[in-house]
Amino acid sequence: MPRITLPDGSVKEFDAPVTALAVAESIGSRLAQAAVGAKVDGELADLSTTLTKDCALAIVTPKTRDGEADPDALMLVRHSCAHVMAEAIERVVPGAQLVYGPALETGFYYDIAFPEDRHLKEGDFEAIEKEMAKIVKEDRAFTRYELEYGEGIRKLDGEGSKYKIDNAHRAHEAGSLSLTWYATGEPGKDWEDLCRGPHVPNTGRIGAFKIMSLASSYWHGDENSDRLTRVYGTAFFNKKDLNEHLTRLEEAKKRDHRVLGKQLQLFHFDEAVGQGLVLWTPRGSIIRKELQDWIGTELRKMGYSDVFCPHIGKLELYKTSGHFPYYSDSQFTPVMDREFIHRVADEGCSCSELSNQISMGQVEGYLLKPMNCPHHIKIFDSQPRSYRDLPVRLSEFGTVYRWEQSGELNGMTRVRSFTVDDAHLFCREDQIGDEVRGCLRLVKLAFETLGLTDFRVRVGLRDPDSAKYVGTAEVWDKAERACLDAAAELGAKVSEEPGEAAFYGPKIDFIVRDVIGREWQLGTVQVDYNLPERFDLWYTGADNTKHRPVMIHRAPFGSMERFIAVLIEHFAGAFPTWLSPEQVRVLPISEKSSAYADEVHAALMAAGVRASVDHSNERVQAKIKHGAEWKIPYLLVVGPRDAEGGVVSVRAFGEEKDLGAMPLGDFVAAIADEISSKGETNVRARMSPAGAGT
RNA sequence: GCCGCUGUAGCUCAGUGGUAGAGCGCACCCUUGGUAAGGGUGAGGUCGAGGGUUCAAGUCCCUCCAGCGGCUCCA
């Protein structure tokens, strides 16, 4: 006699076990018609689930009460569509073996092992989608049935798919006593798949779908295991939602920093230079330089000292730091010492022996620096330090080199040479809290100034059960506390991640999501007990004995390359005036106003504003369109009327209409303020009646 | 690194074995135009590189390079 509690708190009682669908029907026929699944005690389930005991039940429909798409319903339709796609693929490519096909936040995928002589191609999508459409049209019911584990395994053994058998084993290991199948239609007659479910009731509920892309994956994510083909798709309850989704993807693509970087001429990659090596073009360099100058100023206010270091250092240095040869796979090959090369040549050492020696660290020479810390450590260590000198804060926009795998390179977010807004703080243990807090203060200031709010903070703590960590438990406790407290002050989403600390200390990472939904780690703050030990760093304490300092590595933005990539997407290429490569463009209405345009231009340049004149032989309409394409913050239309009155007609980016005319001197003053205040004040405010003349 | 896809003018792309195309951009000419594309003319390509098949290759095959989507990795 199940008592069913509904989301509104009401309770329905039934005399006998009842399906979720029947409960929906008892509430209303329209609900039952719309229903695609159920949530039983918070667990997503089939609509056909029989409820035998008291439970909380929510009927899942495509839209929630507020008319928003229901994420649970989307999971159901996508998982179901994965089955439909799998069936279609098996029809199109006989011999394809299904491996694993889950729903995702934005769609679904199915990992499939294809016969060696028949790989799936994008050209197959059309045929597959056609088959899928047939299956959807047939409106077959997803029918669940269950077999006792041993019986289920016998069935799978008969079918001979090692992947399915593996899935069954895993389910068993996870504690499942039985195995479930879903037939798309009638068991034993129609297509079926070993599957936990749940699904929508019928294929007909899949209103719209699309196969998106192909990718590869490894079985169990193990690169030594079978290579599988991952087919990505997405599904919705109706065509409109699918189209909106596709439009969103298009919009996101327009914000993609790789697209905008090319279009706005911010950076360039050149085959002749090398993969993953960024060339900063003049426009992009302006953005980077503005950011660096600004951060640099803030750092000096916070008591940092600028240092400069070479891009290479002796291998021995990195052996001391532990970076070499341990991380040699992700470093550029060492720059060999001439003597060493000669000796190797004389000894007739083969390439493989040489590479062996490199990986063993038995080489002499120089390394392109994979990190800045060893150089900074040597600066710290260049003179004796007293406890009174601490903290010592050494900062540098230091360029580092890492041999990322070629498949990993990605625009400016993953490159082989990048510049870290790096600093290393050398402090006493009792100073860690203040120093970590200081690091985060800068991050907060920067993110707030730039309007970056969509980021999260991850605090990596030690795994209490592991002994791999350097330093005592009390010291760790204090450092972890300091990191957590400081992170909490940021006001962003903070997650504690035990076991994610580096072996040498706890860390704070800042993670930003890009327009395509990928997450990128930007900055990091890491407490380090290890390197001071390795380099035998010390300072003289108040007690006149040697003490070990603690190091803090911190790079609030991580790499300038990745940070600016995120900024490009964040601003969709329309940078705030202070960062914009071209802040103002003067648009003379005709050649007759050329001279006045030059005058305006000169006044702007004299005030340090980055400005240009569009002297092209176009009508002003076209000049405005081009100005908008370059996402220039202000366009000044100047014609005879303006020249006469000594004014400029102002157009701001993103505004459909112009803001009206203002005296040239006022505009220059207003934009200079906007730039120096980083947008706290702006030209528009000065043009409003309240702001006029002040 | 691995799998798949892609590579044609500065940019975006069309071109499935038979004399290389479009739009934008660029140059020049006309136009001197007041708020999101005025008109005309022209220049610009070893079709990513190398090899092969063929009477004939941008097009088919192989190798390499680069980009993209993933997987693995990310001190």
C-alpha cells in the first residue's frame, strides 16, 4: 500500500503497487501525456517504474513549471537518443561494437569499436541520422527487462561483446545483483542494449537530434587499451530547442579567442616559427603591455621587487630543483654543452643512447627554463638574509618553455612558450597567512576590475592518508588553514580538494570557464616547503641561528597568453577602453573635413590616447561599420559642422545611435579619465546632462 | 603522442579527373557623401609540402607539416 509523496507535499495512497505513469494519470491526463520520466526519492527512473513502497515521487516533464527545460528530462531524452543512434550505427556499419554511451550536459556520446576496415566518417552522419529518424518515427517503446546476474552474463557471453561483458562485471563489482537491458521495442525482437537506464517511454519522444562530431577515446581512458571512436550527438524534445542550442554554439564560436584573435589581429601563429609559439602582433601586444604595466604598478605598491632573468639555465640547476630529468618529457630538448656534444660524438654515442642519457639526466648543458623559480631562488640566495628582511617578494613576467604534446596545443590557452606573471615570496612561517592573503587581494582586485566573475577557486589540500608530503603536520595544518581562509575572502565558489595539494605544499587554483564550456586553470598560489630545502635556503633568525624560509609561488593570472585568451572571450573582443588596442577612430565625413580630423587626431595622440583617422574614400556609413567590426570603443564623426564648432560627434561601441556632439577638449579630457580610471568614469557619463560641464 | 576531420587569393569559403572561382579586404578611378556596406576597374593562387597513379590531379593514393574536435597529459 504505497504512500506517494508529491513535490507539493501532498500524499497519494494506493491499494497496490502502482507505476509512476499511473500516478501521473491520477493527477491529470495532461501531466501523464507530458511525462517522460520519474524521480523516485530523488533518483531518476523510468515512467514505467512500479512503486511498491512509500516514496517521494516527482513526474519529470520536458519543461519545468517556469517553462525552463528540465535538465533531468534532457538527460533522459539524450540517453535514449544515444540508444537510437547506436542502433542506427549498427545498421549502417555492420560489425560495430558498442562500448559505452552516456548522456552529457549538452548532449551524449557513444563509444564504439569499429571494425578495422570500416571507420566511421563524418560523411556517414547523414545515413545514420536518416536511420535514426526512422526509429524515432516508429515510436517504439523503450522496454526494460532484468536478468539475474549469472543468467545475464551467460546471455552476454553468447553475444560475445567483451565490452558489454566488462560493463556487466563493473556493475556487479559496484554491487548490482542483476543486469538490466533496454529493448527499443519488444525484447527478443527489436534492438536492445545492456543499460542501466532510465529512458523516455518511446522513441517518438525524441523530438530533435543531431550527430555533432567524431572523436577518439581509449577503452577505460587507458591509452594502451583499445582505441574507440566516440560519436557525439545531442537531442532535445523539439526542433526549436535544438536550433537554439545550435545558434548558441555559433555565437560561442564568434567569441572564440582563436577566431577573434585572427579577425582583430591580436596574435599570430606561424608554421615557420613552430607549433604553439605565439607571435604577439602590435594590437595584441598593446593589451598585454597595458595589463603588465598595471599589474606591475600594483605589485610595486604591494612591496614586490622586479627582477629579470635569462631564459636558460644549467641543467644542474634544474636537477637541484627536481625539474630535470623528472619532467624531461614536457621540456624542450636541452641545449647541449659543446664539450658534451664533442665527447658524445667522439665516443660514437647513438641517438638512442643520447636520448637515454637525457632521460637519465646524464647530460651536461642548458635548459630552456620550464619554470622561473630556480632563478629567483638564486637571487634570494645571492646574499645572506635576516629575519628582518623577510618577506622578500621577487616578481617577473618570466617566459617559460614547455614541450606540450602536439595534440594538446590549443590557441593561446595551451602553448609551448608562455609568460607567467610570476613571483616568489620568501617568508617566515608566521608570515604565510598574510602573504597568501596578499596574493589573493591582487587576484580579487584584478578580477573585479576586469569584470571576471565566472570563475571558481580550488584549494588543494593534502591527502591525510598519504606520507608523500614534505613538512610536518602542524606546518601543513597552518598553511592549509591560511589558504582556505584567504580563499573564502575572495567571494567566489571555493571547493576543498583533499589529495590535490602538491607534495611540497597546499595550493589555490583559479579556474575560469571559456565560452565553449571548457575550464581553464588560470592563476595559482602555492605554498612550498620543498625547494627551500633542496636549495638549502636559510635566513638568520632573531635567535641568531639559521632558519629555513618558506616559499610561495604565485601567478594570479597564470600565463599572460591564457589569461588574455580568456579576456578576449569574456569581452567578445570588445575590450574596455583602457585595454583597447585602438581606443578612438576619427571618421571625417569627406575629404573636406580631413584637416579637422587630423587636428582631432593630434589632440588625442597628445593626450596619450590610441587613435587613428579613417581617411578612406568611403561614406561615413561604411566607416562606422568598419569601426564597429574592429570593436573600437569610440568613433568620432567629424564634418564641417563639427569643425566650425570645434566639437566631435561621438559614437560608442555597442550603441545604435550616436551620443551627440561634445567639445573636442571635453572629449579628450573625458576619455583620458575613462582610461586612467579603467572605466570607473566614462565618456557617456560626461555627456549626460548631469555630467555636462562638470 | 593517439584517433577522426580539415588545409584553394590577406580573410571566409565554393569548386569529385579535362583552361583555378565568389564575397570581403587591397590598389587605382569616379563619387565629396552627416551616423552600420555608393559605383567602376584592376592586382593578387606552384590549390599546405613532397612523392605516386593517370594522356591529364586542386580533385585519387602514400608520406610529412599545420589547424580543428576529442582521448591521454598538464610541475
